[in-house]
Amino acid sequence: MSSTTMAKILGSIILSTALALILPSPAARAAVDFESAGAEAARYLSQYLKIDTTVPPGNERLGAEYLASLLRENGIEATLYETAPNRACVYARLKGTGKQKAVVLLNHIDVVPARAEDWSHPPFAGEVHDGELWGRGALDMKGMGIAELEAMLLLKRSGQTLDRDIIFLGTPDEEVGGEYGAKWFAKHHPELLKDAEFLINEGFHIDTDQDGKPRYWGVDVAEKSVLWLQLTARGEAGHASMPLPGAAPNRLVRALDAIVNAPPEPMVLPAVREYFKQVSQTETGWKKSAYADIDDAARNQETMRRLLEDKLKSSMLVNTVSLTVLKAGYKTNVIPAEATAELDCRLLPGVKHDDFIASLRKTVNDKSVEFSVLEWENTEASPFNTDLFAAIKSVAHEEAPAVPV
């Protein structure tokens, strides 16, 4: 894609977030030069990507200071809240009349680790190659953070009288649970968010065809709950020249094999049913009919097998389990007395983690394998019959009238 296209894409992201609700008039939005805004956002993002905010250790304060500097340079007061050494949230608010409740533009500053040798281009250089801006966090989620910030700047420059406050909130620590980020802010400064009606965060995408034209606009109204589990198997230790059938590694391998190969049970939530119904308009062949009646498709074993080939869409229909960490032994010729594994489970909204763990225990069918919870982040779905969703649909239909949202 060209750098101009990249700028337009950033502009579209901005348009489909805060401005959709806050500038309801098409004329007001038409007055905004989104191509220039996209180019400006791309420059800001390039600089932002050069700031290494990998967690651990974090060092997100550097990113928070950068975002605060951009806001202040454009006449928007910004405040830093230290949550831990070298870690901070950045908070800013554009005042409106208060006729309606505030909107929060939430983003996280931290990024997951990146090894330079695994990348085509340096992960912390913020370089453009063949019209693409490269860097750790460009997608998750410094790109959207800058898009939200650019939306704040456009609103400030527009001179429009806002009927609601707009809150910008950049937080650390999201990639490892949010204890020193969003959780910390909600606990220590709830008064700064209590008047908010909507919160816009990272989520789904605008799906496009090979020509870059949108097939549908995705709006994320829920995230899966995060459940991290540790499985521990114990057994008799001994010399490896004398195999032990009940050895801890053997027990663990059998348990993991049972879990990994257990067919997932589908569950269709109301928002997911509506999603597939709308997306069916963009499909042909078996997918068109399957998506149009996803409940029936999920009950058909062969159709469900085909649905599972699409990892993104099928993840909305099932709870998932990924085996990520294995630990056992310390010497090749010694059978260890303990073996452990860690699982990253993502549960659909409404699924209780105790019930899910009970189902895994039943699948493993070995009482000697212990389950312990490393992390549990429960989420619930937000309604999608809101003014915000209606505003996003309205703007999407201005750009592409026939495209479902």
C-alpha cells in the first residue's frame, strides 16, 4: 500500500471512533481533512513506535510522556498518574456542555516483546517500507492510540461545541493483566470516569477485499474472558533406564493430549448470531447459508469442522485452549517427580471459569493431575443497540452504503 493509502486508513479509523458519535452531522465531518490528519497521525505513530515500552519491564512512562507532549502542544491539558516506578497513565479531557455523558478513548501503551532477528525490519525503528509503517505495537495498539489522540486534536481544532466531554486515557500493563494500568486507574481515580457513557477500545476490524474495499465493518462489543491455568502432574522419580508408566511427564502428556484433541463445544451468543447473519450478505456458497443460520451450522459436525478452519470467526463460537508452556525434568537420564504445563484459555462471555475447569478435569480423567488458576479476567458483553453503534453504522453507510456493519 502507498503512504497515502496508509494515511487514509488511519483517517478512517479516526472517523469510525470518536467522531462518529461526537460530530453527528455529515457536513461537520466533511469539513475535516482526513488525508492530512492521517498523514499527521502516521508521523506521530512513527515516533511513538521508537519508544520501547515492552512489558516486562514496561517503562511505559516514556510513552505516556510522549502522548502528553502531543496533547499539550495542541492546547489540551494532560496529566500523568504514576502507577509504579517508570510506569504511568496519561489522562486528558476535552470539555463539552455536559448535555450528554462522556466518551472514553482508551488505549494501552505497553507492547509484547519483540526479537529483532525475527523481524523483517527493526521493531523499534518506526520505519516505512513499501508504504507500510513497521514497528512493535503498530497494530496492538499504538496505532489506535494515536488514532484516538488524533481524533482529540481534530475535535479541538474544529471549534465545534461538544455536547459531551471526551476523555483520552492511555494506560500501561495491559499485556500482562492491567494491574498497574486500567485496573489501577479505575481503583484510584474512579471519579475521573464516573460520568462516562461509552468507552472505545481496541477490538474488531474493517474486513476488506483484495482491492482494499470494505466487505463489512466489524464492531467488537465483548472480549473473551482470559483464563490461564497450570496443570501439575506428580509421580515417582527414578532413573530413566527403568521407565515408570506413572511418571509425572507421562501423566501430563496424556492429560494434555486429551485436552488438545477434545472437540470444542460451540455456543452462539446473540451478538455473534447477529454478526454472522450480517456477514452472510458478503459470502457465497456454503458459507452464505451457514452464516445465515449459524445455530444450525454449529450443530452440524461437518459444517462446524469447516467453520473451525477460520480461526478468527470460529473463535466467536467456541472456548479455546492453547498449550503454551511445558516444564519437566533437569537431566536426560532422570525421571522427574513433577511436570507442569500452562494453558491460555479464552472463554466466551458468560462462561464461568469453575464450570470450564470442571469440564477439563472430566476430559483429563486423572485425579492426580492438579489444576490451578494463574489468571482470571472475567468479561461481559456490552449492548449493541446504543447511540454509539448507531453512529458508527451511520458513518459507515456514508462511506459504503451497501456494506454491513
